[in-house]
Amino acid sequence: MKRITPQVRAEHIEYINEVQSKADSDISDAEAIRRIFDRAIQCESQTEQLESELNHAEARIDELQSKLIATTEKIDASNELVKVVEDEQSLQKQRAQAGIMTRAKWWLTGMPSKEQ
């Protein structure tokens, strides 16, 4: 194993001292630095895993949004069909209730629309 002697900044020395003070027993500077590296590697691995989970969650959100849009479009189309059927039923009811003279007039001039 290659040995190195790094020059560290003051805030790094403070962190090394913090790791040493949190240790169950007295540990050397080298052991504190090894623990810092081990923790950094562990955090990097966790970050990669969380990023992967986030990507999967975002893909699932996109999929669900697409399904929601498709479902909303189907509901809108169904509601439009219901409106058309209700309008047709209303016309049929109006025709059925009209007298023969009124129906003859409508046959010649057309049936008045609801908007009039």
C-alpha cells in the first residue's frame, strides 16, 4: 500500500479532531482519515442509489401523468356523448309531445333549436 503525506487545511484538521473525539477509543490521525474516506465512499454510494430511485420515481410520475391525461380525454369524450344523447332524447320527447299540426310545421320549416 502506497503511503502519502497530505497537507490539510485547518478546517480538515478540525474535522479529523471531531472524528477522533467521536470514536469509541483513541484513534490515530491516519485512522480518522481512513474513516472519513470510508464515510465519503459510503455517502457516494448512497447518493448514486438515491439518484437511481429518483429517476425511477420521475419516470413513474411521467407514466402516471400520461395515463391521467388519457383518462381525462376519455372522460371528456364520454361526457360529450352523454350530452349528445341527452339532447337527442330531449328532441324526441319534444316531438312526441307536439301535436300533429306542430309536427307538420316543423317538417316544413324545421324544428326550432333550444337557443331560440
